[in-house]
Amino acid sequence: MKTWITGGYVYRYDKRRLERKNLCMEDGVITEICSPSKEITEGEIYDARGKAVVPGFIDLHTHGGCGFDVNAASKEDFQKIGHFFAQQGTTTWLCSILTDTREQTEKVIEEAMKHKEDHANCADLLGIHLEGPFLSVEFKGAMPESLLKDADLNLLKEYQEKARGNIRYITVSPEVKGIPQAIPEIRKMGITVAIGHSGADYETSMECIKNGAMACTHTCNAMKLFHQHFPAIMGAVLESDVYCEAICDGRHLHPGSVRMMLKAKGYDRVVAVTDSIMASGLPDGSYKLGVNDVIVEDGDAKLPNGVRAGSTLTTGTALKRLIEFTGASMEDVLPLLTMNPATLIGEEKRIGSLEVGKDADILILDDNYEIEATFVKGNKIEKQ
């Protein structure tokens, strides 16, 4: 069955602008983008008159939402998280597993794969992001120190086998023993490598980048910051061509820091992520992030010792914050939530922009950038 989105202004990534077009979806993919004057003779019609028609958002770094923590999630919980995310504009996501015991990590992987194989009316779980366990103790953030370890390729291979190749992204610290040498092998497993949670010096960070690290996890947060004599990891990632994750909630990064990052990297090398926790979409209170207790006050998530622990951000809010912080148009900042994350994990031929042959992951936005409708693989997300 064909479904047409008519009367809207379709986002064209290559031109960074909206054009009045009709768009047709069938069997989960975009089959036609044409002039609004073309006569439609068959199929259902969704009237998007006057609205923006843009690609669905891709969140590569999130620990949960709507009351469910990835590290403790069942198949059913993943379904609820995915439905919540879709309502907020996320059509594709990676579930971020915080450093945990081997047994719990394997359990989460198993439940995530059950959901990946059987889900509907929710965002598409593309795979897994491992945040650890090969991370620095000094910049551990919310990671349980006792579970952090040196590079262990055998352990990672076992996790990847359990995930049937669906671990797509991992955060490692350059200074951890064995990591620089392990990066080429990690990439051979089909995993994109990001560096972060780190106090690494410039030289070690650059070695990791030369060996194939492609991104920096929540840039400027949980890492040694730039000094003119010791550029450290932050200097390496800003100078090089790696992608920089950015949590644009106004807390993790000052608006001026967002602008500086975009000035240094360009709009094609920054990836907006939420790093959201189970409290996303819920009021202030007490929550969990993996094994940690988290207190949310005024929407700000912190450990009892005051260390920030993820966010309550959604991708839909991130879009608004980016427009507010930069003064740029929606058309200019959209790649940070769409094409950039798709390219980082090697999915740019399938998702990230609205083109014939790509998955029909589509959002309808009003003039205030509010989400009016979400389509995942051509299916409209309905309220539960």
C-alpha cells in the first residue's frame, strides 16, 4: 500500500533547504519525491500542508527514558522506550549500556536483541553502544570503578557474538592499557570506536585517531580539557576530523561552547546526542543509571556526589536548543541529528536523509518545530 505525504515542505539534505514536494512511501522505503502538482491516483494520503517534512532523528547515545533504564530493561521495556523515543522524534537509536558486570551486560544484550527482532510502533533499535568497560578511572563519571578494566578483545568478541554482530559503537579511553593497539581489531568486529571518559594526552589521543577512532563521546564532558601547553584529548578531537558528540541541553555545554565546537568542526562533524537516562520525559525525583542512584532536580540529573549523570534531554528538544544556541536555521542544524550520526556508523546509504530508496523514517514538524507525526519505516507511530 502506498502512502503519500502531501502539501509539505520536504527537507533536501544536499541543498540544506525545504522544498514543496509530495513524498510517497511503500514497503517501508521512500519510492518517489515529486512535484505537488502531480495527480495522485492511488494510496493513502497524509496531509502535511504547510508543515516541514524532515528525516527522523538518530540517537547514538542514550541510556533510556520514560521510566526505563537500558541496563535493567526487558524486551517489553525496550518496546516502551522505543515508543517514547519515536514520539519525541527519534526513529533510530542505539541503546547505550553503561559499564556493568559481565552477567548483566550479557543479559541486557540478550533482551535488546529480542526486541530488535520483534517490535512495532516504536523507534528502530539499530544496535548497541557499549560505554565501557575499557575506560579511565580518573574520568569515570557514573561508571562503577571496580568494573573498569584494560582492553580485552576476547571479552568484546564474546559480547559481539552474543549480540550477533549488533554492537555498533563503543566508547574507550585512549590511556587505558592496550586500547591504541586494539582499535584496528575492534573496527574489524564492525564496531565504530569513540574516545572519551579520558585524561589522555594529545599524543596518545592522536594515536587512537590514526588507528581508526572516529568520534569523541560527549565532547568536553568527562575528559581533560584543553590547555595551551597540553592540548590533551580535547585538543586532539577538535583538531582532527573525528566526529564530536554534543549534548545540547544547555547544561553539559554552554551555548557558546556549542558554537565554538561547530566553528572548529563544521556542521558536518558534530553529532547531537541525548545521553538521556530513564528520567527523560518524567518529573524531578530519584532514578537509576545502571548501578547508580541519580537525583534529578530542575531536570538536571546528578549522582549524590554532584557529578552529572546523563541528561533528561530528548532529540526533539535538542533540535530546538541547537536553533536557539546557534541562531542558525533548522535546515542547517538538522544534519547533526540525521545525516551525521548515520554517516558515523556507516548507515548513510539507508537512513539520515529523505531520498528515493532510503528508509521512510520521517517527521512532520510544525512552525514551532513541534512533532506532529512520526513515521518509522513508513508506519505512522500511534499513541499507546
